[in-house]
Amino acid sequence: MGYIGIDIGGTQVKFGLVSQDGCVSETIAFDVAFDGYETPIMDTVMEKLVWYMKEHHLTEQNIQGIGVSATGQIDVVNGVVIGTAGHIKNWDGCRIKDRIKSVYSGPVSVMNDANCAALAEQWLGGAKGATDAVVVTIGTGIGGGIIVDSKILCGFRGVGGEIGHFTIRNNGIKCTCGNRGCYERYGSTTALVKAVKQAVKKGVIPEALFEGKAINGRTIFDRISRNQELAKIVDKWIGHIADGIIGLVHIFNPQVVLLSGGVSAQKELFIDPLREKILSIVMPQSAINLRIDAAKMGNDAGLVGAVYYCITHGN
């Protein structure tokens, strides 16, 4: 017996079997944005869930629960999407828990994907043993999960920890959420790529540097040592990320800050300079024994964290 983990993102949904001790197997992913969301994401999820259960001979008798990690602001009590950043059609208002309960009557839980990633790190990853931790996911946007006194911080309606949308620049760049100066408009990988593309367009960085390859996080970090202007842009971007984390450290006083997302694999070029910037500015008492490192759980974090929340909160 075990659990089904479902990780619903903006581009794909991932399914996996997760054991009571967090071991993941039989994973498979499906596209959910194949027609620009004209087909609602949850319709695709339900179709593939029914298929997945049949394929693996899963029934109410041999499934202990279903844990869902989902993009957007999630009402964790009712399992409903109650807010998005405005870029996913037919997602706001989706009643995830009710839809799943229509085919499975056992325990079901739904939580924001970044919070699930933080729970996975607390259970089995880089925050294991820590009572207080902040997990920051750097990608298309910025997500986050905050552990306080060994519990995930959900807030009044379950939408706590939305760190991508706190303001770090007064009257700054307009965000898809409607605000200005949001953290993710400066610290996401999207923001870095946009800054580099603008520099290439202006001729500050030669287009030939990228040798005809797409400008993305990987190609940027592969070429840092070859162009001083590129290195300056990356350094400024890391500074923006540090700005947000310093504020979070001052508010929550964590033992550990973990960075996840593809860029977190860049220890010498990203994690180390970020750590240096943070520790050089953060207030001395907040810096004592503060550990800043890459997250450990990788691509399975959403599945593992969702199932952990189901084990502890599913109904």
C-alpha cells in the first residue's frame, strides 16, 4: 500500500507512487498546456488520474491517500485554487479536492507546490531536523515555503508563503499579479534571461557569445567566465535574490535557507556568491548558525511534500 502523489504545474502534471517513508516510483508526466489551457488543466488531470489508477491496478483498497501539489494560491482546507498570478486560463476557482473525491473517496489533500517542496525538504531533505526554514524556488517565477516551529506556514486561508509577490522595489516593474516591484520580477530566472536579452539587443553583450543557442539559465551560466558584462548582469541578479532573502531572514530567523530550481545546481557561480552577499548584510544575530544551501529533493519534491501533507492532514 502507498499513496498517489500528483504535482500540477503550469505546463505539466506529474504522477507518482509514494511510500509511507517517502520513496517515489512509477512516475509519469503529461502536458497540461497543449492547447493554451482551452482544455482546463483539471480535466486533463482527472483523465490521466483515472488512467494511472487503472494502469497500476490502484483502488480504494490499496491506496492510503492522494496528495496534490498545485500551482497557484490554494485554500488548503477545501482544496480549491483561490488565486493565480493571472497567466493560467481556467485555473482560478478550480475545486481540485472535490474533483478527485469524485473518483476516490479516501484521504485527499491539496497544497501549493512551493509549500509542498518545503515540506519535502523538512521531511527528507536539506531542512531535515530544522525547526525553522525558508525554501525559495527560483524558476519562471519565484515560489517559497516557510517552516516555523516545525510547521508549514499556511496563513489564515492557506495562501501564506507567497514570497514571489512581496515588494522589493517601490513602484517597480509591473507584475502579472497587478502589483509593482514584486520579488519575482527581479529575482526569477525569467528576469535574468530578460536582462541578458536586452543587453544583447543593445550590443552590450555580443550575440555571437551564445553561438546561436537559446538564451536561458543554463547557457548564461555556461558563459559567465567569457564575458565581463554578462558576469555583471548575473551578479546584479544574484543581488536582487539576496535582497529578498535578507528580508525573509530578518522576519523568520530560520536555521536554514534552501534554494531550489535549476539554477541551484550552480554552487560556485550561484549558491556561494549568494551566501556571501546575504551573510555580509544580514543582521549579526540573524546570521549566527544560518545555513544557506541548495535544496536536496530535486524534481520529486512536489510529489513527496504533497504526500507528506496528506499523511499528516489528509481527509
